[in-house]
Amino acid sequence: MNAEEDEDLQTRVETWLAKQMPIIEMHGGTSAVRKAERGGEVIIELGGGCRGCEVSEITTGNIEAELLQWPEIEEVTVRAPEAGESFGVDQAESVMGIDRTEGGRG
């Protein structure tokens, strides 16, 4: 697969996250697609309000289950940090004009 196809897949996964998983942002969480290879692996890291969240296992499971249905994806890894841990996903990242660092629990 070429880099352009992988970039397109990464964009599609980012867009899907923003549209289908708004609960992440609504609770002050962030997400970043770290790797997306057709016929290979997708790696997503969560941060912000996801750090130490009690339902992060449900969120990561839902993301994995959905993305594994995509024919071009063979393996999905979603990492959510434990309390006090960070993957560096807390920087401003934007998909479709949405700043993922804003929001809060409540």
C-alpha cells in the first residue's frame, strides 16, 4: 500500500472518531490516530478526560469492534492512559474544525 492510501485511511478514521464517538469530546477527552495502514494496523491513543476514566474500557472496546468491521483494517489497538499517565494526546488537534482539547466532564 502506498503512503497516500494510508493517509486517506487515517483521515477517514479521524473523521469517524469525531462523528461517531462524540462522547470522547463531550467528556473532555482527546483522540489521535497514531498509525493507520491498509491491510494492517490502526493505533489510536486517547487522552485528556479519558485518562483514568472508568468507562474508557467500554469506549476502547466500541472503537475496536467498529473499526475491525472495516475491510481494509486487520488489527486495531486503542490505548487509554491510566490516571497520571499521558500519551501526549493533549495538544490541540483539529478534525473538521473541532478542537479536541476543549470540553470538560459534566
